[in-house]
Amino acid sequence: MQASSIGKALLRRQSEARVAPLVQRRRALRRKTRLVSLAELRSHRELSKMRTLARGNRLSITPVSADEGEFITRRLMKL
């Protein structure tokens, strides 16, 4: 094997070693994460004042309080 091909093989192994944990973490998150519909969010009294659920709000730009985020993560998504 030439020096350049040895170097390429080492770089490939190092790259794979760095990427593997990220792929595993992504797969674990994909298995744990479920979608929560707006109807389901609206059905919970604890989220009644959530700005995201008010009519006419753009979902991508409304803030979520720490309490609301905690409720969604712990109770609805069961993470």
C-alpha cells in the first residue's frame, strides 16, 4: 500500500469514528420522538395560554415558555 492510500484509509476511519456516535444518537431520537398534533396540544388545560395555540399565530416563530416545553416533553412525548 502506498503512503497516500494509507493516509486516506486512516482519515476514512477517523471520519467514520466521529460520525458513528452522531448517527446512533439520531436513530435513538427518531425512535423516541413522536409527533404531537395541535388538536392534542389544545386538549390539555395546562397549555390553554400557549401563544402557539392561539388562532392566527405562525407556528414557526412563536415562543414556548419553559413550563410549556417541559409539559410537552415530559407528559405528552414521554421523554
